[in-house]
Amino acid sequence: MPQQQKEEEQKDIEFLKSRKRIELMEQAVSLKKAKIIRQQQIAQSKTDREYLSKYLYDQGEEFLDIAEAQFPIQTRTIVRKIVELIKSMEIKNRISGRELLALFRSVGVNVRINTTIQIEDHGKIISLQDKLKQKYEELSSDT
């Protein structure tokens, strides 16, 4: 009787081991599938980005780069939707950087853009900030 009980326990252990092996193999397969799907999504987003790039003008590319740096997931989603609209001919015109900025802000993605105002001063282009500093220094040195 004890021999038979040992054999049954051994069979149970083997059964559990084989079940665990199957679970691990299934888990490995699902991880591989997830990795492949992720790679396909990245490749698709790059092709979407390339497709959209053909429709951008007036600093649209620069804005898209800034948006991707600050909000990569949201930008990928928005780009995918824009490409769908372009392919379905709902968007027929090219898209400027300003229009793209307005679109992002209208859906709640507030992309921050560094801006500088440049002016011409005695034939040189300088920033408004530098011009104001010069004026302030002139005024403070006069008094």
C-alpha cells in the first residue's frame, strides 16, 4: 500500500510539473505575441508619421517633433487618427504647424513651445529680450 501511494504521489507531482511547463510555455508564447504586436505598432506609427509628414508645412514637422518628445503616446494616437482622415479623404488640404498646434490643444494636449521674438536692430537680428536689456542698461547708465 505505501508503494502504491508513493507511485500516486509521483504521478501527481509529474502531472503538476507538466501542467506548470505548459503554463510557462503559454506565457512565453503570449509574451512573444505581445512583443511582436508592439513592434508592429511602432512600425505602423512610423509609417503613419512618414505619411503625415507629406501633408505638413510651415513648421509642422518641428511641432510634431516637439509634441512627440513631450507626449509620445498621445501624439501617436493623434497622428494615427489624422492619417485615417487623410486616407478617407476627409482631410484634403495640407496641415500647417499652427493648425496642428490648435488641433492638439483642442483635444487637451497642451504642447509647450519655446518661442522667441526677434527684431532687426541696426541691420542685425537680435532677440527682443536682448534689445530690452540694452535699453535698460542705457537708461540705468544715463541716470
